[in-house]
Amino acid sequence: MRALTWQGKRDVRVDEVPDPRIEKPDDVIVQVTSTGICGSDLHLYEVFGPYLDAGDILGHEAMGVVAETGPDVTEVAVGDRVVIPFNVSCNTCWMCQQGLQSQCETTQVKSMGSGASLFGFTKLYGQVPGGQAELLRVPFGNTLPIKVPHGPPDDRFVYLSDVLPTAWQGVEYADIPRGGSVAVFGLGPIGDMATRIARLRGAELVIGVDLVDARLARARRNGVTTLDLREHGKDLGDAIRDLTDGRGTDAVIDAVGLEAHGSPVATAAQRATALLPDKLARPLMEKAGIDCLTALHAGIDAVRRGGTLSISGVYGGAASPMPLLTMFDKQIQVRMGQANVWRWVDDIRPHLTDDDPLGVDSFATHHLPLKDAPSAYATFQAKEDGMVKTLLRP
């Protein structure tokens, strides 16, 4: 089959690789019909090379049709249409039963001290082959795939794999009072969807912050009050307070993560570390790694006293400094973590209708064949061509 493989920093290629096969009795093989490129994929493209091997198959936002099932699979059948959550979770262990599929005890990567395995990610999360491929092996075939109806386009359902539950959890964790306010930092796929979900769930003022013209314009078209980081810079907190009676928003959602703009020293450190041999880079990242914290610190400044900071953006630094005095003084509540996909599926499904209140049918800015994935990664990282969300068609 053809699959997108990691070969080195900023080097991904579509290669011929062996087809996946049934390895356990409850495995299924899915013929992938759509698979997304995520902002988290860019972290692999740029920063997390020390935890990858040449040939690793990327991608964790896949859906398709069941092509083969193991002998113990009873809940899906060949021909069923399914979405695959990015968490590799059993849905039967104690953690999964608490709605914490991202902490699945069956697939925790204990050798790395990490939570549940993830499709298409690094050694930190199990190094499980991903879904930017023609075929995908899916374990826990009775409990992991999300069955969806035939008929509507893939765009209606594919975001159940990551974008929708990640954004939904970000808004849930933000605990925005009905009629309240939220500032969303970063208007990539997760931030953009979080603004839509926040408005759907009753937020009166939704502020979106970014520095890419196309992303700001897209959010404005959806009723979001936008602030251009290039214009406000270090005065961003004051601009947000000006819109909220001097207090700041009830909540801030950080949908940016470790590669934020505005931290040249941290950016240089990340890039230098990624160029080191793996044996040197891994301990440095695990013991002394720092993140670009511009967005996170700006969120701490912009949220009102007693407000909530919800972190959806991925951070990886082991030694990232936090302004705990300010956080304590402002009585900020903080919630964060990988999304627990199955925890939110039943909440989201009622909104995936022909009325399309979240705009999922038109959410993708680009639909491309799998062969164009390498150039799409480069375009997405450069934030060019109006690219916010790309779906690949294997």
C-alpha cells in the first residue's frame, strides 16, 4: 500500500510499504477514505524527530470502510463505515470507563511514562502506524471504531477522529458561563472549531486571536470577534480587557501549543535539539526541554481573575517555566490534556446533521490526494495558501 512516512526533519514521503494485517483476534483493517493533517503532525515534522524512526507512518485522523475483521470482531462488519479515534483505547479498562480514554490502562506507554498510545505518533505514544495511508490496522475492533452512516460526505464525520472532540473538550474544560466570554488563542483547526462550539454552547463573546489573515477572516465570517496578534503584540491582554469591562474573558483556550510565535530563544533551542543525534536529543528534551510559551503566558494575562485556562495545544517541554505567583494571585483554574475522544462522541453526534451548525461539511480548506501530502505539510507549516484544514484522499 501507499503511506506517508517520516524520513527526517521536514522530510515526509509517500512510499510503498507492506499492507497491515490482522495481528489479534479483535483487530480490523480499515480502507482509509479520508485522513486529516493535524497541527500535531507538524510537531513531528519539526520538533519530535528524536522519537521517530525513518519509515514511521504518520497520521491520526482517519476514517474509512472496514475491509477485514478478526475472528472475535462482532460489533462491526466488512463494509461498515467507521471513524477511528486518535486515542488507541480499549474502552473497557478503569480509566476508559471514567471517560479518560487518553489514559487507557491497556495501551499506556509505561516505558515512557506516557498515557494511551496514539495512532501515527512517536515512541512517546507507542509508535503505532498511522492513518495517512491506504489501509490502517485498528485494534479493539469491538470498542474503538465509531460507526457512522453511509450517505453524507466524509467531511461530515471525519473530524470525530480528533478535531471535534479536542475542540469540544477544550470548551468543556474552559467552563464558560452561559452568556459569558472566551478568548481562543490560535485559529488553526482546533481553535477555529473551538470558537464555533463555544458559540453553539451559549458563549456571548468569542474572541479569536491569530496572526494569519486567512484564519482571522474565516473566524470573522463565523461571528467571532478577532484580534490580530501582529497589531496588538504585548498589548494583547489590554485589548481583551477593553472588550470585557476591564476584567478579561471568563476563559481562555490555548489552541497553539509548543511552537508559538514570539519566543526566539525557545524556538532556537527546539530546532537545535531536533538536529542532535537521538541519543543526545532525547535526554535533553526529557530533562531540560522548553516550549515557546508566548501564547500560554498571554492567556494567563488575558483571563479574568477567578477564570479558567483550558489548554488544548500540545506542549512537550520538561522544564517550561510558569508564572505561578500570577496564576495563584489571579486564582486561575487550569485544565488540560489529550482529548478523550469517546467521552464526547455522544455529545457531538446530534450536531452532525444536514443543518450543519458547526460547519463541518465546509470546514476543510483543501482536499488533496495522498501523493500531495509532502507539499501539503510544507504549506500548512508555512501557513500559506489559506490552508487551515487539509483532508487527504488515499
